[in-house]
Amino acid sequence: LIIDIGEWVLRSAFEELVRLRAAGHSEFTMSVNVSLVQFRHPHFLNMLCLALHDTHAPPAYVELEITESVAMEEPDLLINILEQVRKIGISIAIDDFGTGFSSLSYLQHLKVDRLKIDRIFITEITSSARGSSIAEMVIQIGRSLGLTVVAEGVEDQRQARVLQELGCQLAQGFLFARPMLAQELYSWLGNEQ
């Protein structure tokens, strides 16, 4: 069912992105997780283009997230597909980075836009003596490759401060907001402004 569910998720996310933009949140980017099964499907690119067309979602404000393990499972297939996705104008993020065994040469060839440091390494930042070493390494890799780095699972100010000191400027987690329904998001975004 992942193909049908995945298409429904993409379309729903794109429709919500259009509503957010209409409500005045024009810089909002919508990230959607995509599985390897979806990428492997022969009609994935057609489905993606059709969903963009039907919903009028702007590709420049859409990001597809793939996990590091997916990126390394069939890198040659992904290199080709991701290149086509980027031509559409959609950005690509590697989620849970640091948990798999990436080949750095493949990482260069994948031409992604963003690395997301897995939350396990963010938790370690303030809980062990060598806690920031992997997070710091990922930030350095991202910087060397010209990629944006996002820290996942930031839960307190200490973690945020250490990440900022390490050069990571973007973060997500409970420190900022918990998962919420679309209606709650509109209120939250209004309060943040």
C-alpha cells in the first residue's frame, strides 16, 4: 500500500503547503518523507509532477526526505532519480544522517541539499564527555560539501547553544514545537510572527 499511501501523503502535504502560502506564510517549506519503494516505482516521477501540477504547489518550497539507509541501498538508482527531482526544483534532504554507513563519495554524487543529524547524536551532545563529536563531524561534512545541516530532536537550550557554537544554524525538535494538527500550526505560526 506504500505507493498509494505515499501519493496521498504527498498530495495532502502539497495541498497544505498551498493553504499555508495563501494564509501569508510564503516562506514555509514542506518536507515529505519518501521511501525507497516509492523511488523505485516506475511512475514515481510522473506521480510527483502530477501532484505538483494538480495542487499548484511551488516546487521550490518542497523538500523530499530520504533516510541515509535508503540513500545507500541503491545509490546508482537514486543518483538518477534525485537528479531528475532536483531539475523539477524540489530540494532533497538526507534524514537520520550518521546512523548508517554512508559512502562519502556517493554522498557527493547524490547531490542532496541538506543533511539532518539524527536525534540520537543531539541527545549525546549534553549527556556524554565526547557527545558532540559525531554531530560536529556531520556539521563539518555538510559545510565541506556546501550542504545545509539541520539538527533533529533538539529538546533544550543547552543542546541548541552547543549546536550553534558548532556552526549548525537550523534545528527542529520539542524545544521549538511539538507535532501538531494543521489548525494548531496556523495559530503557532501566527504567534511566532
